[in-house]
Amino acid sequence: MPCYNVNMVDSNNRRQANRDAHLNEALELMHFGFRAIIAHPDERLARLGYSRVHHRVLYFVGRHPGCTIKALLGIMRVSKQYLHRPLRQLVDAGYIEARTDPNDRRVKRLRLTARGRRLESTLTGEQREQMAEVFRRAGPRAEAGWRKVMGLLSQWPEFSAPLSPD
């Protein structure tokens, strides 16, 4: 009959339970932090009959003026089905203009209109202020750590792939 070192097993179990508790705390903090940063923009969007995806579209079109619909799909990492309805609503409401590319009539270039810039600025402006204040309080090292963690999370499918042995 094999002999097990009970103390070693108990120690490993305690370490794993402690690690799980810390990871659960990190997940909860991420959940509540995200909720805090999207609360006011979500309320404003709801009053307009829009949702968070509309804000994402406005945000990324604002950061990439003149992008194509195909490029926006890649930037947002979403499907055509996911993007079609909110983008159409924003174009129809005059927040985004979709102009035919002069060099390729099959391609549409997207830009925020003045109305779209105002709405995007209102929605994202408060979030930038929140981030600036939190980073100010946390300090530059904490901000750099946060950026590192979020950068890795944003690349998770690629990051989680096994490393090649070369």
C-alpha cells in the first residue's frame, strides 16, 4: 500500500484554495469595476433606445475614422450579424456616416458625424475621467500593471496557445 504524506497534500490543497480565493476576488473586482465604468453610459444609451454595443461601435469608429465595415469587424472581433443592426441604427439616426469609397464602390467608409462625435464624447468622456482618477490614485506602477494584465486578457486566445518548442 502506498504511503502518502498527508501534510503535503493538505498544504497543496490549502495553497490551491487560497489561490482560488484570490482569483475569485480578482474576478469580482473586474466585474464590479466594469459595472462602475459602464453604468452611466448604459443609462444614457437606454434613454436613447440603444445598448452597450452601440457605444462600442461609436467608440471604435471614432478611434478609426474612415475604416471599412470589414476593418471594424476585425477591430471589434465580432460577426457581421452582431454588428449589422446597431451600425444600421446609428447610420439611420445620423450618428455615423457610411460613404462609398471613391476607389472601390463596393466598400463603405465609416465616420462619426458631428452628432455622433458629441454622443461618443459624452459616453466615453466620463469613462476617461474615471480611468484618469483611478490611475492617479493607484499610481503609475499600478496603471502599468493593469495595462499589462488587460493587454494579456485581450489577447487570451493567442496568449493561451501552447508555446512552440523552437
